[in-house]
Amino acid sequence: MYQARRAAQTANLRLEELAYDLKRKFGKWDREYGISDKAQRARDYAAEQVQNVDRQLGVRQKARNATTDFRLKLPTVRISFKHHLPP
């Protein structure tokens, strides 16, 4: 029992050390190569492109209109569907 507890404590300590070392290494890489800035710019660019496509095609408005129309027509669809079901 004591050995299992000791092994678990050792494993936890090693994992904490590994996490700390990885955090330091990634921090160094980020400072050296500007990874987080590049990732932020890529996210911003992707969001901008999605907005441009949405502006050009009106996808968001079309989807909103389609869902609104469906909600308004749903009672009629239910009624007509019930009439087509076999008894």
C-alpha cells in the first residue's frame, strides 16, 4: 500500500514537472517566434473572411429567414402531416 501511494506521488510530481517544463518551453517559443500573435492574426483573418462571405451571400439572414418561416409554418405542416397518416 505504501509503495503504491509513493509511486502515485512520484508520478504526480513528474507530471507537474513535465507540465512546468512544457509551459516554459512554449513560452520561449512564443517569445522567439511570435506563435500566439500569428495564431491571433490567423483567427482574425478567418473571421474577416467569413464575415465577407456572409455579407456577399447573405447566409446568416437567409438562415434566419428560413428558421422563422419554418416556425411560422410548423402548425400547418403538422396538421397536413396528420391528414396523410394512415388510420
